Amino acid sequence: MKRPVTLTINGERQEVAVEPWWTLLDVLREELGLTGAKKGCDRGDCGACTVLLDGKPVTSCMVLAVQADGRQVVTVEGLAAPGHLHPVQRAFVDYGAVQCGFCTPGMIMAAVALLNETPHPTEAEVRAALTGNLCRCTGYAKIVQAVMAAAQHGGAA
Amino acid sequence: MHRFDYLEPATLSEAVALLAQHGARARVLAGGTDLLTALKEGWERPDWVLSIGRVADLRYIRYDSRDGLRIGALATVREVETSPLVRKHYPVLAEAAGTLASVQIRNLATLAGNVCRASPSGDTLPALLVLDAEARLVGPSGERRVPLARFFVGPGRTVMEPTELLAELVLPPPRPGTGAHYIKHSLRRAMDLAVVGVAALVALDGETCVDARIALGAVAPTPIRALAAEEQLVGRPITPDAAEAAADLAQAAARPITDVRGTAPYRRRMVHVLTRRCILRAAELAQSQGRLP
Ligand SMILES: Cc1cc2nc3c(=O)[nH]c(=O)nc-3n(C[C@H](O)[C@H](O)[C@H](O)COP(=O)(O)OP(=O)(O)OC[C@H]3O[C@@H](n4cnc5c(N)ncnc54)[C@H](O)[C@@H]3O)c2cc1C
Ligand code: FES
Ligand code: FES
């Protein structure tokens, strides 16, 4: 039976009726139309569905929507006002860190989470923070460069 | 995804009562990183999923020098990895926690869930074994404490009753002059399970080893202690020869299988290599600890 949950998504309180077995990712995408978070594997392996839950990066395919009741969710849509880019997004564009783009929202959320905690990471720290984000296109070098550059320009949200 | 009804008790006693009521038809949900996979794949088909995520006061990491460390059932692997208390007093546990999956998974996964899942390759289990961790279990007839050395009975199987919950993990205070290290050997450096995991702990008095623990992951139906290898080390200095002799005994204790991640002979050989390396590193750490003011 569906039950109501309250999520604060990108700063806005929303009430949604969810089945207990629905994941947060499915609710974001199918119920709320927030398709930034991607479903790559649905098993926690690829990181394409990464969002911030109470400020921490998590794979939203491995969270039930009922578990997120009452909590804060930030998706890639919430990083900057419409028409604007977050410094990490800007750096991804400038450094050519996007090819097909499927991994990009998850990469950006993982990178933003890192810079929030560690504003000036080493390259090793960037790579460690992106361990759970798979990219089939770029070979990662430009992604890492983009995150390092965003850090230099004060990429924390 | 398998369909189920959802229960969300607010207290531990409520959780225990619900579990007693629904028994084998319920599954406990903590971080969900194992259970959700099982529900999606249909490996588990419970009528009820009982989330302990909102049970009050299970999310803590506490330390005092007399009783040691207590880690509540909801403390995440990431919290353990980054806890200043764990890093200071039990650095090998933080080290092992940091090898599990990704930041995103570690933010969800609980340490207690890694223990309850009882995977032979569970990354925190060898470290918890060398630290002499105990599980505090609560059930309908009260509570009991079980050392992890007697907790695992097979892949995915533990001494816990279906009506019991793991409330907290308890680690005795570290003795001075100890060093410990965990090595996870996996085929890929990221997002892969251990082919072999080895943890070693060494306590030194001057040059002499006065206590040792060696635990092996992914080479038997459960994580295991290599007791003969531990005994071999005690009472003498940790030299490369002593580490070699202990590694021989650790290799003999391993009973690995062949699977997609590695063959049994490969795993046995890696137990040897990694045990030797792990002991020598633990001894180095023990020595540098002894030199601290
Ligand atoms: C993509 C991915 C990668 C992974 N990589 C690794 C890895 O590299 N190394 C590794 O060791 N593991 C890995 N895992 C497994 C998993 O993340 C860990 O086992 C995790 O610690 C489980 O904790 P949880 O809180 O998520 O458990 P849950 O999934 O909530 O529960 C796991 C099991 O334990 C039971 N349980 C949990 N808590 C309690 C409790 N307090 N009392 C009683 N029963 C309980 C549940 O009923 C269930 O059977 C990975 C998982 C995923 C999805
Ligand atoms: S879709 Fe969630 S990790 Fe791949
Ligand atoms: S840009 Fe295509 S998967 Fe990363």
C-alpha cells in the first residue's frame, strides 16, 4: 500500500505517495520528473544515480524512498539556478570532461560532495572520491582535471 | 524488485518485538546495500522488511580507555572510516573500512551490516577479528555477547537467531605497542570484492612479539583466524624469517575455493605473500608506535 513521504528536494518540500519497494532513484525520475540522476546499473555499482542525501553522496538506486522520508535530497538539477552553472559543472564543460554525458550528473554530485568536505583535494583524493563513478567514454583524465580546476576556482557549493 | 510490507520501529524493544512476531517472514534492513540487491534479484522474498534506520540511539561511535570502542548498529562504514576515535585507537579498522566499495556505498552501508551479511570476503571482518571484536545481540529472551571469532558459521550464516538483532560491536581497548594492517587484494583497484584479504596485528615489547593476530578473508567459508601462524610469532622478534614461517602456517590454514575471482592455488599462494607483507608492516607500525612520546 502506498504511503506518503516528505522529501526536501533541492530545497523544496515535496510530498509523494510511494510503494515501500520504490527506490529513491525511481521516485525522483518517474514521480517527480527529475531525470538528472541516471539509472545505469540499478545495483550500486556505477554511481550514475548519485545524489546528496543529508549532504552526503549516496547511490539513490540503493535507497528506498521510504528510507529518505523527512530527509534532504540534492540532485544535479539543484546545484545552480536555471541558466547558471555550478563551478564544477562549468569546469566539466571547460575541460571537455563530458562525452556521452550519461555518467556526468553522478560524477558532478560526487565531485561536489568531495569539494564540500575537502575544498583543496589532492589528485589522489579526487580519484578516491570518484571510485564509485564509472565512465565508459572519457578515460577519466579530463574528469579529474576538471575537478582539480574547480577546486582551484573555489568549487565548493 | 520483490514487493513487501514495510515496518519502521522507533525503539530497539519495538524492533525486537516485531521481529519476534514476524520471524522468518521478515528481513532486517539497515543500510540496505546487501538487502536491496537481494530483493531486486529475488534472492530474498520476505513478506516484511523491518527497517532499523529510525531506531533511536543506534548511530554512535564511542570510546573510552577502560571499556574500549562501541559502534552502534547504524554507524556507517564511512563514519567508521573517518571517525577520529577509530583512526587514533584502531587505525586498521578505518583502513579496512576505506577499502569497501565506494564513498556512496560506504555512506549507506553499516559496519554491523557487513558483519551480519557474513560474506567470507567482507572487508571489515578480518580487521574486526584481529581487534577481538564482540557482537552484542538482543532478542526476545534478552541479550548476549558473542566474540566474532565464534560468530560466523558459513557463507552468509552466523550464530544469530532470526529473532535477534545486532545492537552494537564492542572492541576492547588497544594495548600499547601494537600495530596492525589490512591488505585487500582484488583484481581491480576500485569497486571489486577481495580475492584474498589479510589482517595482521602485532604487539611488541621492545623487540619481542608478545601478542599476534592474523585473520584471513575470502579463503574459507567464513573469515578465519590463522591461530598456528599467530603462535609462531609470539615470543621472538618479528624478522623476515619469522614472518615467512608464519605465512607458511597461514597458507596451510586457508581452505579456498576456485571461483570467478581466482583459483584455489592462486588464493593459497596470495595468502602466503600477503600474510608475510602484512606481518612486517604491522611490526613496523608497532615499532613506530612504541617510539611515540
Ligand atoms: C556496489 C556494492 C559494492 C560492494 N562492495 C563491497 C566490498 O568491496 N566489500 C565488502 O565487504 N562489501 C561490499 N558490499 C556489500 C555491502 O555494502 C556490505 O556488506 C555492507 O556493510 C552491508 O551493510 P548494510 O547496512 O548495507 O546492510 P543491509 O543490506 O541493510 O543488511 C545486510 C544483512 O544483514 C542483516 N542486518 C543488517 N544489520 C543488522 C542488524 N543490526 N541486526 C541484525 N541483522 C542485520 C540484514 O537483514 C541483511 O541480511 C558492496 C555492496 C554493493 C551494493
Ligand atoms: S544506477 Fe545506481 S549505482 Fe548504478
Ligand atoms: S561521458 Fe559517457 S559514460 Fe562518462
